[in-house]
Amino acid sequence: MQEYGDNLIPVIHSEPVHTVDQPFCLDPMCGCHEDQELVGAINQQIHEGLITPPEATRIVQGKQV
């Protein structure tokens, strides 16, 4: 079997990725981070005790699902 060394090509998405499960992306300039409906849903989860404020921050930053 042939060895794979330095011939790997990284794939970088040119568009922010938004899904139902992950509505926030990693692009800090994307409007998803300012979307009041999305942020409101996260705030509601905090008030219901489902997530902590630090978790909410990571979710809105697109760093946690």
C-alpha cells in the first residue's frame, strides 16, 4: 500500500456553514451572530437551565453545538 505523506490537500469552506443543529458559524463577520431570533433562542435555553452562560457564548461563537 502506498504511503500518504505531504500530498494531502486541506478543504476550506468558502461559505459559512449553517445547519438546523448548528445555526451559528465560525465566521465572526457573519450576520448569524447578530440574529435576534437565534440569540433569543439561546437566551431562552439559559433561562430554562438547559445551558450555562459560558456554553451559550461558545454556541453563538460557533464553537459548540
